[in-house]
Amino acid sequence: TTILAIETSCDETAVAIVKKRQVLSSIVTSQIETHRQYGGVVPEVASRQHLELLGEAIAQSLNQANLHPSQLDGIAATCTPGLVGSLLVGVMAAKTLALVHEKPFLGVHHLEGHLYASYLSDPSLEPPFLCLLVSGGHTSLIHVKTCGDYQTLGQTRDDAAGEAFDKVARLLKLGYPGGPEIDRLAQQGNPDAFPLPEGRVKLPNGGIHPYDASYSGLKTAVMRLVQKLEASESDLPVADLAASFQKTVVRSLVKRTIRCALDYNLSTIAVGGGVAANRGLRTALTAAAEAEGLRVLFPPMSYCTDNAAMIGCAASEHLSRGHTSPLTLGVRSRLPVSEAMSLYGQSQA
Ligand code: ATP
Ligand code: MG
Ligand code: FE
């Protein structure tokens, strides 16, 4: 199956062509520069930019893959979750292409894209596996039972891991997005310089939740530390702070992931989302998994953060099982990933 996939759920305008689990072309245009002046993503501005960039991205993607739309087996677009106006641009473009070229249309759940991004580094990967999903908006442990059947076993109670990286980066006066900056600085710092609290989630019986986590307390602890250090020292030890923060987040993620994989008897762990690019996480999780005899997979670096190749990958799994979406499918700002199968069902008119 060869799929053209479109991703416009937030501030990346992305188009890719994926053949089974192989990327034939992948275009990602980030709008970060545009939104930086406003200090965040402005939904109305984002939709307009998608509209301006998408046509060219589709043309480039087909060109690079050296394909004509008639050679595609399906057209996919992220239809949830995300900014409704932005999702609409991608979904309308995909439906139009599907209609004109008489191809099946697939509306894809964005998180399914992140779940399957590791297929791009190991095409032989098959469910069941445990996915550690660590993105800008989510931090979850998801049991991928089969394509379309997902159970969330653990999650953050407040900030997502990527969000914590971004907020701490802001406290350290680093650029946005903060994850890559902290990752880079952490390499030069001492991870034991500042002991920080790992956010534990209490159970009603007084115990500790084995898989859930909390990162807002950690962020507050860094904030207090920064205030204290700024009052007493001239130069903030940014590298040491970055290394100490990263070590704490990574330890929390690794501990919960390994515990969950062992408890549920899942011998393979696939990581997805922007934080999957973090070198500290890659090293620590790989070592911990090896020690327990578990296999861990990470997406190729460029497919950790938002891209359309991972959307094509998810669509390809569905299309190969005969799943297609009706052209009447709408977009939604939210939808639990456990309900991803509701996007398919009725066959095309
Ligand atoms: P979601 O998929 O939950 O809707 P999103 O699409 O915005 O959120 P992604 O694109 O998957 O999120 O990831 C972006 C996040 O990843 C940002 O918070 C960014 O700081 C973080 N990130 C990117 N690279 C790294 C890195 N090397 N280390 C840590 N965090 C990183
Ligand atoms: Mg983004
Ligand atoms: Fe994402």
C-alpha cells in the first residue's frame, strides 16, 4: 500500500508518501518562526499558513517520490486531536484528492501516528507492544494490542513530559521548543548537581501509582531553585540545572515503563513523540530494557516530533486491514486514542 499522508494538526505543515513502512518522501514545514513573535501558536494564523503551504508541500512530496496520484492506494490526513481550523485544511485537501483521483480516504488519529513511528525504524515490529508516548501534549503508557485496539495503562496527571521540558527551558531562559536545548545542555552538565523531586501519584490506599506520573511539582521545584540561585549567584548554572531536571524526568519515565512492560508481560517497548528524541531517555531506557531482557525501539530522530510519515504509517496499517473513512468524517479537537476505530467503518460511497 502506498499512501499520501497529510499532517496539519498544529503548527507543522507536513506531507509524506509512505509505501508499507518505508518513507518515499517526507516534507515538514514548521511555522515556529511565525508563531514565535506571538509567544505561542495562534490558531487562526496557523490555519492560514497551512492553507498557503500545503499545496506546494503535496506537489513536492509527489515529485520527490516520483509518483502520480493515480499510483497511490489511499489518501490520509490527521483528523483529531488538534486545532480544528488547522485539521480542516489537511482533511479537506485529503478528501478532495481522494475524490478527484478516486482513492480511499482515511482520517487518522494523530496519536496513532506517534504509536507507529517506530515501524519506520523496524518494519518487522508487530503488536502486541507497549508504547511510551512522550510528546508535547501527552505522556502515556499505551498497550497496543492490535491495530485499532489500545489501552492506556498509565499517564501524567498534569503536565506532559515535553511540556515540562518546554516550561523548564523557559525558566532557564532557553529558546522554544525547549526539549532540544535542554537535551544539548544536559550533555555538559552534572546530573547530580541538584536533587529534584520525582512526581509520584498517590493511590487512595496511600500507596504510589505504579505507572502514573506528575511533572508540575518538578517544574515548580526548578522554579524555586532558579529563584534562589538567581538571588545568590551571578551566573545561573544552566547546564547543571538542565542535566538534573532531565535526569529526574528520564528516571521517572524509565522506571514506570519498565515496570509496566514487566507487569503486562510485554517484551517490546516502542517509544514515540518529540521526547523520544531525547538522548538521555534513549540511553537510559535502552540500558534498563537490556538489563531486563526487553527490546526497546525508538523512531528515527526526524520522526519523533510531528511529521506526516508516521500518519502514513498508521493509515497504511488501517488500509491493509480494509479500514477506510467516510468522506463525511469531520474533524475533532479531542478524541481518546482508544476510540480511534470510530474514524473508520463505513465503506466509501
Ligand atoms: P501531541 O502529539 O501530544 O499533540 P505535539 O505534537 O506538540 O503534541 P511532538 O511534536 O510530538 O508534540 O513533540 C514536541 C515536544 O517534544 C516539545 O515539547 C519538545 O520540547 C519536545 N522535544 C523535542 N525534542 C526533544 C528532545 N531532544 N528532548 C526532550 N524533548 C524534546
Ligand atoms: Mg509541533
Ligand atoms: Fe504530536
